[in-house]
Amino acid sequence: MAIPFVSDTLSALMLAVTSLATLVTLWFLTATGEDRYRFVPPLALMLHGGVNGAFLTGDLFNLFVMVEVMLLPSYALIAVTGTWRRLGIGRTFVVVNLLTSATLLTGVGLVYAVAGSVNLAVLADAASGDRALTLAGAVVLLALAVKGAVVPVHGWLPQTYPATSAGIMALFSALHTKVALYAIYRVYTTLYEGPAPWALVLVVLVAVTIAVGAWSTFGEHIIRRALAWQMVAGVGHILVGVALSTTASLAAGLFYMLHHIVTMGGLLLLAGAIEQVYGSGRYERLSGLIHRDRAVAILTAFGLLSLVGIPASSGFFGKVALIGAAAGAARWEGWLLLTTVLVAAVVSLVAMQRLWAGVFWGQPMEDYRPDSPETGRAGLTRLTDDVVVPLRLWAPGATLIGTQLAMFFGAGVLMPLVTRAAQGLTDTAPYVEAVLGR
């Protein structure tokens, strides 16, 4: 049987949103001059090609191949951008992904050994009542959970991503973990008809991921490191859909994933614009930027409010949909996740207030101290009136923040699309018919 490439509503949504995020991120890399680094443009395009292949493939082994196509240029992108720490951090990124890829390939091999196929259409609901296939599918999902940064296998993300440049971190945020989370949605709902036998473990891990990501944000004093922990929390929110495995929860999780791609990308690009001008993202080295860079401050405020889930933002409808789906599940798992989402929102609000107060509030700066790539220290530099974040640097971030605002006002159009995508996951019959012709 040939390897199928299939596009349904979910694949189309992911292709559209990740392509937008990639385009805007490459725009930022051009504005910062990073496009002149050796091979950065073709490496980024190769990464995007692997992502598109992962979204479109209907075959587990080909999914593994596309993930590897995505990872290979990523190793090089880490090596050529960011601080000098990237050289040591790159080893962590490579080792984690090599071990995870080996686990993923092992899981795919186990699925083939048990079921005789790795075609997703053939595997539809095949794990129901088959313990061997249930275990094989769990190995595949474990590997994807590591790549998606689910607690307790999350530590690589906040350690490695902030060591790259802001543009590459935004690119990885929009593509890397989101491919893994998309694959979890696709594989889980295809193999298992309803919750898997080990669904209780998944519920606990999702709740812990949300809590750890929100709480750990307090421990950071650098903008992009704080956002990295919010990325971990976002992974937990997205996986609420799979943990509950209802049409409403899947739709809510998918909406939150689309929101997280554009909102986090926008915040990272705005943080990168600040770093480009002031040479640091440390709270203690920045103060009162709202007096100098009002546009950047307002855009960042909208992005932070979206992460917390306060209107007007796409995060508001994302959190409301998750809470509604959890309450509608009418099970203790739903109430546990509902409580975790609400508490994490409050914790994230306080943590984001700390970021805001440290960077944008307070007295206007009279001088600033850029980080030195070699030592992390540098002398004070006097501020002048012309030291502000230029439009060419904050425009890419503004585009993504504007997109998440459009998602808020256009939720009435977008929510039916993600609901249709969720229905395609729960009812696999049309997918099977399209691929197998029966």
C-alpha cells in the first residue's frame, strides 16, 4: 500500500496557522539580519517542509520520517543563532531528540509487528480490546510526549529554547512542540475509541504540566525564559482535549493550540525586539519601557493578557472552551482539570504582572547595561532619545498579536472549524473512506 498524504480540516488549520507564524518569524529574522547567517533561510524552509509533511501524512512511519526532516535543520539553526550557551545547550537538544526519535521508531515498529500496518486509516479503533496494540501505541505517544514537553519530560524545553535567538525560539515554538501535540491528537484518537486504558495517567500528567508551567514562571527573571515556562503550561492546556476525549474538549484543545501558536510567537518576537535594542531581556536591566516604547508595551500587554485568558484575547475563548468542556465531561477528571486551569490562570496572572512590572512599569531608564555574549556582563550605556525599538523590529510581533485579537473577534467563524476538526477525530469513518476507498 502506498504512503498516503491526507488533508482534513485539522491538517488544513494547522498548515494555515503554522505557515503564517513561519512567514512572520522569517520576516523578523530578516529585520534582525539573521537571514545572513550561513544557510539560515534554506534550513528554515527545510524545517517548515518537514512540518508540512508531518501534518499531511497518513502513515506512522512517514510521520517519523517527517519529524526527522524537521529536526535535522533544527540542530544547525541552534548552532548558528543565540548566545554562546547555544553550543552546550545544542548537545542537550540533540541528545534528547535522538533518544526520543529512537523511542518513536521503536513504537512504530511495535505497532507494525502487532497490527501488520502503520497506515492510520487501517489502524482506526484497532487498539480497542487489543492489549498489545494498546501498549505499542503508548510507546509512540510517550515519544511524542517528550517531544511535546509534557511534565516530567519537559526540562529540555526551558533549558534549550531561550539559548537560541528570539526569532528561532519563536519558530521552534510555533512548529516543534505543535507537531508533537498534533501527532498526539491524531494518533490517540485514531488508535483508541474513547479514552485509552491508561487515560488516568494522562489526566494526572496534563494537570501537573499546567501547574508546573504556571508556577515555574515565578522563578525566572528573563523575559524569554519566563515565556518558555508558559509554553510548558500551554502544552498542558492543549492536551486537556485528549485527556477528556470528548468532541467539546478536543475542539477546545485545538482552538487553544491555534491561539498558543500565534500568541506565544508574537510575545517572543516582541521580546526579541527589546533584546535587539537594549541588549538584554533581564527584568533588573529594564525598567519603564512603556514611557519609551509605548507600542511595544501595549502589544506585549495584549499578549500577556491572552496567555492568562483575559478578554479581549483569543486566550479568553480558549480558556472558556476548556473550562466548559471540563465541566461538561461530568467526571472527576473534568473537575480536576477545570480546577487546575482556573488556579493556573491566577498564578500566571501574578507571574505576568511581575514580568510587566519589571520590564515596562516603574521609572524610565536613564541608561542600560547590555549582556555581553562572553561574560553576561557589560558596562552601562547612556540612553538617548533615538534609542527606541524601531517599527521594523516590532512589526512582526504586532502582526501575530493582531492575529490573536482577530481570533477573538472572529471566534464565531473559527470555533465551528475547530469543532468540525474535532468531529473528524472522533468519527474516523470519513477519513478511512477517503484513504482506503471503503
